[in-house]
Amino acid sequence: MTRSVLIDGRLIGYRHGGIASYARQLAAHAPGMAGGLDIRLAIRKPVGNLLDRSVKAFTPPHHRYERYLFGMEVYIRGPNLLHSVDYVHPISPEVASVVTVHDLAFLANPSLLARDSLNYYRQVIETLPHADRVIAVSEWTRRQILDSLEIDPERIRVVPNGFDSSLIGTSDNNDTARLARLHPLLGSVLDSERPILLAVGTIEPRKRFDILVRAFECHSEIIKDRTGTSPVLVIAGQAGWLSDSVVRALRNLQRSGNAIWLRDVNDRELAALYRVAKLLAMPSADEGFGLPVLEAMASGTASLVAEVGALPGLVGDCGFIESSAEPGEWAEKIGRILADSEILGRRSRKGIKRASPFTWKETARQTVDVYREVLDER
């Protein structure tokens, strides 16, 4: 008998990266290895090539009453299992539940989120202990869950994120032309071969992009002295919550010709950015996994990361780690790394090998195993 699984993909259509990308990749890869499972995606807005395996949802993501409203939708559709990819699962009797947790930084540091978002995500305190299985995207996140919430460790499974092997790490002769169309300054930067320091993610407090902006704004001479050139900071990501001050500083830096802000970047454009960047920087206050770091490694680009969360474990000896949160220290480190092409090249090559097992196909395979495990218990 075929058993049905519904993946909550309502964030797709509202956001591009992060959790929305996670849901999109699961929906793309899981059905091909389902073997007796009918896996479908719940969406609220049309999602291109995922439409043939999707079902319409009416409740918007992060709705104030979504646990009840979306829970009622799920109950009416009657899947055997619902996978909630965004921390909080709805109230839907008789439906088995799998919930993915990406990190729990907001519990220790509530100032990382705006009030509405904090109220939404704090529901994990009440809901997560009732999930049949909890997927943690890293061993770091698993430890956060056990330290913060009363959950049976036997119900937690660690399933790492992956990279899109069809895009990331694949050479494309059209990279330069594609990126030049994104922003006029980017085209001239590529022509002049100025080094690119790339940062990827939503501009919000947890990402601490202000460290990079201030490093280029206030300590640019340090970087120039170490490298003998003028690197450019490229941030690919939309403005998020509590981002006004960083956005203002970033716009000022962009007017000076030392930064480029790309708000709407598709998968192919992002893959091209990874390939042309000299270094990825991730100065986050916390990360449950660090997907841009994995994608950069798979593309042959080394990363400089903060010594927090899952980042040091993911990077290992394939990148660089900075313990300070001072922009001047980051400027110094960026300059020294970009000036040493030999060590940069060695770590970039090691990163390709380290990243190779982490594909979305493997993530989907392990996730489907969790679905079967839960369903076989019922």
C-alpha cells in the first residue's frame, strides 16, 4: 500500500534561499527515491517545475494562526506524514510528524530576530517535543536541541544539507557575461580582475554582515596594503529584519565603488558568483550548518568563517577561521588570505574533496529513510 508524505513548502515563492531552498531540493530529489511513498509538496504560490508534484495550500507561511489553519488543511488532505521544514509543525491529529531544525540561536539570543519572527519560532519550545522525529542539520544543532529543549535524543536524526551538483562546481563559460548583466559595477570588476570577497545570505543580525561592511568602510587600507590591490565586497541576499543600518552603510560603500549588493540572484547566478570569488566570508553570530560555505567549497572557493556554531566543523582545514568580531581583525585576516595565493589554492582544492559527499540527493535519501522509519512504527 502506498503511503503519502507531504512536505511543507509554503515558504517557496516568498523566499529563495535558506529554508525555502531546503524544501525545494527535498521536493526535487525525494520522490525519485521514494519506493512506495507518494511524496508531494504543499505550496501557496506556483513553483515552476515542482508543480507536477505539488498541492495547493491556502494558509500563508508564518501566519499567526497557521498551526490551526494549516493543520486543518493537512488533516483534510490526510497524508500519512507531514514534514515541517521550518521548525514548527501544525496541529493535525493522526498525521505523523517530522520537523527540521536548522539552528536554535534565537533561544539564546532573542535580539537576533524581530518580535514577530521570535514569537513564531519560539513555538518550538511547545511543539518540538511532540514530533515523531526531529531532523537536525548538523551535530552542532543536535546538541543545541538537547541543551535547550526536553526531547528524547532517540528521536533526533542528523541529516546534513547538500549542494546542487548540477550547478555548483560546474564550469560555465558564460559566467562573466551572466554576472555582468546583474550589476554594471560587477561587469567592470570582473574586467579589471579586482578580487571579490563574497558573502551570501539574508541581511539580518545573525549574519553580522556589518563586520564586513565596516571592514571595507573603515579598514580598507589594511586590505589594500596586504593585497596590493582593491578587493570588492559582494553581498548576495535580500534585506531582512532589523537590517536598516547595515543596508544604509552597504549602499554608501557601493557608491564608493568598493561593494556590490545583489538582492535577487538565481541559482545559476549564485553558482557563477562562487566560481569567480576569491574568498567567501561568513562572520555569523551562529550557524546551524552554513550552506554557503559548503557551496563555496564545492565550487573550489575557500571560506573565512567565524569561530561559532557548526562553521568550524564544516570548514575543518579547508578554510580559515576568525575568532574576533572586530572589523579591523577581519580586514587584517582578509588581506593576509588574499595575499597568499598558494595557501588559498591549497585549501580551495581540499574543500572540493571535503564537500563531495554532501549532495542534496544524499540529503533526500537520508530524509526519506527518516520518513520510512516513522511510518513503519505506526
